Amino acid sequence: MNRPMQQRHIVIATAGSLGDLYPFLAVGRELQRRTHRVTVATSANHQAAVLEAGLGFRHMRPDPENSAAFHARYMHPKTGGEFVYKHYLAPAIRDSYDDLARAAADADLLVSQSLMALAAPLLAARTGIPWVSAVLQPMTLFSLHDRPNYLPVPLLPWLCERSPRIHAQVFHYVRRHTAEWVRPVFRLRASLGIGGEPHPMYEGQHSPACVLAMFSPLLGQPRPDWPGATVQTGTADYVSPAVRRQPSLQAFLAQAGRPLAIFTLSASASNDAGDFYREALHAAGIAGMRALLITSGLAASGRLPDPLPDWAMRVDYAPFEEIFPHAAVVVHAGGIGTAFKALRAGVPQILVPHAHDQLDNALRLARLGAATVIHGKRAGRARLARALQKIAGDDALRRHAAALAPRARDEDGAGRACDIIERQLAHA
């Protein structure tokens, strides 16, 4: 007879957007269902979401500035990565470390988001707390056997994909270049008396004991140069426990006639939306489709006509798992969580990637045969309309997207991750 594991305290450290938070809320809720106590250490802007999930919250700096200028720099397609590390995360590493040390003072296990929770590897090395790291996107494992879509020079990804030897040479330069972005992390590591100099953005982000690859095998299969302790769990899909149903939205979704296009951007991209939603509205009109615009974020809906045409609707929030099955197509920025919910719904996708991992996610989805990609985040109405019309006439793409859905629905990334976490607790 299997007995439940004794309650343990697990601290999860994460930073970034809601897309970086939600998979850990899914894991945290499952761990809590298994009687463990879970605390999430993250920025103050995520406190409400953590508490809504029923988990403990502890503040871990830095906190993002809620301004258009900050988000424009954060989501810049070429310099966004440098801004995130050099001007946002790394300068605050001492504060992050102190906050996380307080949050994990009585913890039995630390779980951290790779690449973003920079303090977690230092705390684990300094205190010896059992530590599991987790990656949410295939790109962040930086395999030499994958195309490096994060490189800003178009020719280099093409060359690297064809030759791991060239890729290794390019990656050597990338490591040296990005080391300057995280120099404060190296300095804090030395001041704490921790030996070695692993790069915080690459090998230093991974736990030697266990790395959870929390993304779908549909988007990335194991590579020979993944860390040896990597276990692929599949996607930890989070469904908010507080679903806010809107009768007007339900009525709009139930309308017959014109097919429905849903337009949404990731939490970060919504804060740098520009004219995306206005152009999307016009594109849907040209393509003869209804438009549902999910416009959370700074000034995301400020340039929309008022009132909207009767074939369009704007909402600040809607549960994707409920609305995506009504769509003929989902248009979004390429966030890994949104992409997976569209895969589960069996709906074709049009991707307009902005920055960071979004282009890599988009190209993987296109290669999978589930999406088409529009390059350049300022996609105009003409390009969007052509993409919508192409999707509407592509029966093979629609059938293929529908065929992928059962495989995505079979994934239980949160449950699999919790099984592995509990095994680590048993060995601790």
C-alpha cells in the first residue's frame, strides 16, 4: 500500500511574465494537492495570481517597471535579451539572493526557473539545499543540435543548423559576449565563496541533480547535449481556479456564420502592442472573419474604434482553454503557453513573434505543421489578412492541427514534474 509522502515545504523561484509563472502555479497546485506546502518567490506584480492559485507568496526582487518605455526595451526583438540581463535581472542579484534566502530558510527543496531566477543556483551552492531546475522552452537548453533562432544575424542560424561545429564556434562567442551582461552574478558568487565560474545563462542555470524540461515533446525532443540530469515532463498547463464567465462573451462565441479569429499577445508583448489589435481588426474584416481581441496590457486597446463593429468583440481576459475550441484560427506572439493551449484545442495558429523565445517557438510550430509565421512584430493588416485567408483555405493544415490535439491533451506535465520532485525529496 502506497502511503502519502510526509508534508514538505517546497519553494519555487521564478521571474518574468505570466507565461513564466503559470507552469509553476500548475506544479505548485498539484504539489499542494499531494499535501505539501508550496511557496512561490517572485516579483510583486505576480502576488495576486499566486494567491488566487492558493499558494504561499514571498516577494523576490526585482520588480518590473510598469511603463511603456520599460516594456518596449524588454520586448525589443534584437536588444531585449541584453536589457533583461544587463539592466534588469543582474543588477538586482544581491536583492534577489537575500529575498530568496529568507523565503527558503525552512524549505526542504528549491525549484527554480532556469535563465530567470538567477539567485537560485547561488543559494543552492551556498547552503546545500536540494535543488531542482526547470526549463519552459526548448530554446533555453541551447543545444548545438538545434537551430539557434535567437541569433540576430539571419545567416548564422542557417549555418549553425547545418554544422554543429560552426554552431559550437558561434556559441563560444555568444557565451563570451553575454558574460558581460551578468557580471554582477559572477561577483556575488565570488563574494559568497562559491568556487567555479559557470555561466549563469547557460550551464550555470541547471541543477546537477535534476533538470525538468517542462515543454511538449511535440516542440522539442531530447538532444545528446542536454544536461545529463534532464527529464522531459511535457507541458505543465495551468487553468485558473477563478474562471470569470462573461455572458456577452459566451453569446459572441456561439454566433454562427463568419468563422472566428482570436487575437492575443503574451503578457509581456501586450505591453508593447503598438497597432497590433487595430491592424488585426481590419485584417479580420478583410478576410470576412469575426474577431475576438484579448487586449490585456498597457494601452493595448487604446487605438481601437469605439464602438467596434458587430462582428468584433474586445475583452481584457478570457480562459484560453474555453474559447480556443470556438476559433478557426488563433493569432498570437508565440508564447509557449498560448501555443500549447492552441495545440490542445486543435486550432491552426498564426504567429507574430516579438522577442526572446517566441521566434524559436514559432518556427518549431511551423515545422510541426500547426502554424504559419509572420516575421516582424509590426505585422500590418494586409499581411495578417493574407495569412487569415490562407488559413481559411488550407484544409490540410486544419486537419493536421486537429490531429495533433489528442497528443497534446495526453500530456500531464504538472503531474510528471511532481512525481520527479517527490523522488528528489525522498532522496534529499
